[in-house]
Amino acid sequence: MSAVILHFPTRRVRAAAVAEAVRLAALRLGFHQHNADFAAIIARRDFLEGRCSAARAISDMVDALTTAMRMMRAQGGAA
């Protein structure tokens, strides 16, 4: 009997989930689509490069986006 070990790309799947969570959070905060995509790319890259866990990447980026939106709203601007 031969055994075949399949490679399941769990890290890439988790990275995609990180990106999607950040993208949705940015859109809900009121950022434009291209800014939400850029934030998602940064969070995904942070996770894939091993800088932080998936939860930490999402949390840090959402905190940064929330702070940025507060500052923009205080100045009367739009994202």
C-alpha cells in the first residue's frame, strides 16, 4: 500500500482569511475599496512573513484603520 501525503495550503488559506477580514473591516469603517484592498495586502503580508499571528495581524490593522478614520473625520476628510 502506498501513502500519499497531500499538501494542504493552510497558511495561504489563513492569509486569505486575514486579508478578507481586514478588507471587510476597512469597508465598514468607511474606507474606499482601493484603501481597503491595500490594508488587506499589508495585513496578509505581515502574517505570511511571520511577523505576527493571524489574529494579531487583523487586530493591529483594524486598530490602525480605526485611528486613521478618527483622525480623518476630525479633520473633515474622507478616506
